[in-house]
Amino acid sequence: MPKRPIEQKAAKRAALAAKGKSKAMGDDGKLKESAIDVGKLDKLSKIQEANANRMKELELQQKLSFDKIEITMLAHLTAQENRESEKLEMERRLEMESK
């Protein structure tokens, strides 16, 4: 039988390990590192995938918002140019009529 650990928690883990009710213990009485839990890993990968999808959605929304602002600005400039051209056309007509 291995030497009983001095610490209370370590002794408890050793007793449980001897009964086969806890995680594997090393020869030195310390807890062995266990493999990564597959369920936790799957959950983490799903969260990361959802986060990546959310980031793509945000980028797309930002791009659409920028495009919408750009279209609005272009429409405004077009309207200004149309007003200016109508004004010039009107001035030209008035000059022609006055001659």
C-alpha cells in the first residue's frame, strides 16, 4: 500500500482512488491529469462557431450600413446637381427670352 499523503485533501483523494471512486492517482499520491472532456470540448467548439458566425453577421451588417450611407450620400449629391442644372437651365431660358 502506498504511503499515506500528509495533506487532508490528498489523503481523501488517495482513499477514494483506492476504492475506485475518483480520478486516477499517481504513485506519488498526486492527481494525474485527465484527458480533455469531449463534451466540454464539443460545447466549446459550438460556442466558438456561434461566435464566429456572429462576427460574420456583424461584419455584414456593418458593410450593409456603410453601403446604405454611401448610397444616401450619392443620392443627395445627385439631387443637388439636378437642382443646380435646373437652375442653370432656367437662367439660360430667361436669357434667351430676353434677347
